[in-house]
Amino acid sequence: MTAKPGIDKESKRRFNKAFCARVRAARINSGLTQKQVATALGIEKDTYKQYELRSPLPGYLIERFCIVVREDAYFIMFGARREMTLPKTQFPIKDAK
């Protein structure tokens, strides 16, 4: 009998726990209450509380959540900051003197 492909339960549990912690930290860092975030997301406060405690924020709410708390979705998802690479400008930038 072969093992089913996928993520083992312990890895999933660790990811969910860390994800929920990042959601909570982002909300706290934004200075918003759970009620304010829940209202901005259009959900009940008790539902939102679960997203900070044990159930990861559903994918369809992540973008709006990030806008509300002003946090990067990449950080919320993966817990790492990504380097932002800006496109090269068509116009030369002159040093201000």
C-alpha cells in the first residue's frame, strides 16, 4: 500500500497555526479590533475570531484582509518578506544637487 501524496497532518497543523498567528499579528499591528476587521470583511466577529485562533482565513478573504490591515499577502501566506523589484524606468533619473 502506498502513501497518499500531499501534506502530512503535522505540517498542515504547523502551517495553519503560523498562518493564524500572522493574521492576528497583522490585525494588531494595524491598530484595528477584531470587530472592525470583521465588519470590513463582511463577516461576523465570531467567525473572524476563528481565523485568528485555529481556522486559516479563506482564500477569497485574503486580498481584502490585506488591504484592510495594510499588509502584504505574500507575508500573510508564507511568513517571509519578499524583495520588491521595480521595473527600470524609461526616463533617466538625474541626481538632485
